[in-house]
Amino acid sequence: MSRHYNFCAGPATLPTPVLERAQVELPDWHGKGLSVMEMSHRSPEFVSIAEHAEATLRKLLNIGDDYAVLFVQGGASTQFASVPLNLAEEGASADYINTGIWSKKAIAEGKRYLKVRVAATAEDNGFTAVPDTAAWDLDANAAYLHCTPNETIGGLEFEALPDTGDVPVVADMSSTILSRPLDVTRYGLIYAGAQKNIGPAGLTLVIIRKDLLGRARALTPSMLNYQVAADNQSMYNTPPTFAWYLSGLVFDWIDQQGGLEAMGELNSRKAGKLYAAIDGSDFYNNPIHPDYRSLMNVPFTLADDALNNAFLEGAEQRGLLNLKGHRSVGGMRASIYNAMPEAGVDALIEYMREFEKEKA
Ligand SMILES: *Cc1c(COP(=O)(O)O)cnc(C)c1O
């Protein structure tokens, strides 16, 4: 078996030990004579898998009993509609922070269901820095404040939040959740598509403060209603059982690595090295203000775009996969989620140095 280093933004690389464990357990899970994929989601076996995954996640993120954890479907993109349908009455208004492409998508979808106020935008600086929270134009009557703490495409990340009083903060953490310690109590609702830092595609995580349940608009589809999901242990219909199981294995793996403190240290080291290599060269460039650089998604350009294809081909020959930047921004992007080993980042940096020497 030869595993290459996969820098894909999503679906992203998974920890090799998780895949190996899934492989061993695949045809016959724990001596039950069938695979997880073939189990009833209501069987005691699958219920134990589901409960274990939730318990481990709660431990990792230190999630209190005042929060519900929901395992839903439809990707983070469905949450762009679920959030307003569940948290805002018809005619209500919500504040959104615009930090890039995913914020914009959330804003566009939100506008279909409520009045959107853009309380702060990074558009003026080309999405290279996040406006200081003191300058956010917040509405004390907003149904919620929506933000995207890590912009997966632009590589812009921020942590600071203003005091929003009674206005719940909603965060799309698709590409940053579990990358470092997180104070869940600052948020009313956190959502994340699984395929970046959690597990395989097909599963979406929602962590919601329980007092925000039960507010959905009357016409909210049952499948999008958080209260319905909570009342049914996320099994109102058939959940994506295999993705849920595999995510549980990833949570176990993170726990074994030392939890989010250990992940945070590793991720800071990985990102620190890569940004240092970019900054230390005139050939590579990352435009993001150093205070707002993403730990997980590192976009960079080469001095000459005409070299992009040669760079990508050479990378692939060395087993460095999926470094092409998002089609909307071009250039390169290295996504270095939890499951990307430090050796993968080292190999990328070494290749970048050699390519520069050869071409610059
Ligand atoms: C990937 C991503 C999404 C979209 O996720 P889907 O699960 O494909 O809908 C939304 N927001 C952010 C920040 C992302 O990284």
C-alpha cells in the first residue's frame, strides 16, 4: 500500500490508522457477521457506534449538556437555509460577516429567508484581513450573527468575536472544527460539513444550544428542523451510517493523539513552516495578513502563472496530490487538515524549494 500526501480541500485526507481500522472491521464488525454499512440504524450495534461517536466528540470539544449534537445530511450548504429557517421568524433580520466565498454563499441563501445585514466585510481589502470586531456594525435585534471562522478557499481565518449580548453567534466551521481547542460556549450554533476535518462526505455536524431548539418556522421541512433531529437522536430518517461510524473513528484517533491541544500544536507547527517557506521566498506568495492566515488551508501563487502546470505535474510525480487552487482564485492551495502528517508538509516544502531552484 502506498498512501500519497493528499492536500485536497475536501473531501480531504483521512488518518491512515482510521482507514486501516475501518478496513479490518469492514466485512465483519466486532464479530457480528456484517459490516456497519449493512446494519439497521436502529440496531443496538449501530446505536452504540452513534452514541460513542457523539460522546467522544463531546469530550474533545468539551460540549456541555446544554448543547445538542446533531448528525444531519445535506452538507454545510443545506445549513445556509436551515439556520434562518430554524432561528429566525419570517421578516426577521440577521447579521452576517462577509469574509469570502463561503460567507457569500451563506449570505445569498440567507437572503431567501430573511433580511440580511452585512455587519462587516473583508471585501474592501480583497479578503486579506478581517475587520476589527470593534468596527462590526451589529444589530442588537438580529436573530443571530453568522460568521465563517475559516474561509476554505481564500485561506482567511479569525477567532475574535465581539460581545453580542443575547444575539446568538452561528459559525460555519466546516474547515476549522477540531483543528485546535474551541470554546463552544461562545456560540449558539456551530455547523460543519464532515469532509474536511471530521470524516467522509455525506454527514454534517450541528452543535446547537438547546434553548435555540423549537423555534423553527411552521413550513420548515421536517428534515431541516433541528428539534425534529434532536427528538429523534438524528435518526428521523436513515442517517449516513457509514460516514457517522468513520467520523467516530476519526474522533477516537484525535483523542488518542492527545485531543485538540495536541492537534492545535501540530497544526500551528505545520502551518508555521509552510508560511515561513512561502514568506522566505520571492518566488511564492500568500496575500493574507499574517494575523488572519488559515491553519488549515494555505493558498499560494507562483511568481509566474505559466509555471503552474509544471508545478502541479512535478508535485504529482512525488505523490503530492491536489495542490491546485480553487477554480475561482487559481494558483495553489495546500489543505493541511489534522490528518495531514507533518512529514507531508515537509515533503511539500522540500519540493517547493527544489522547484524554485530549478525555475526561478
Ligand atoms: C466546504 C465548505 C462548505 C460547503 O460544504 P458542503 O458540505 O459541500 O455543502 C461550506 N462552508 C465552508 C467553510 C466550507 O469549507
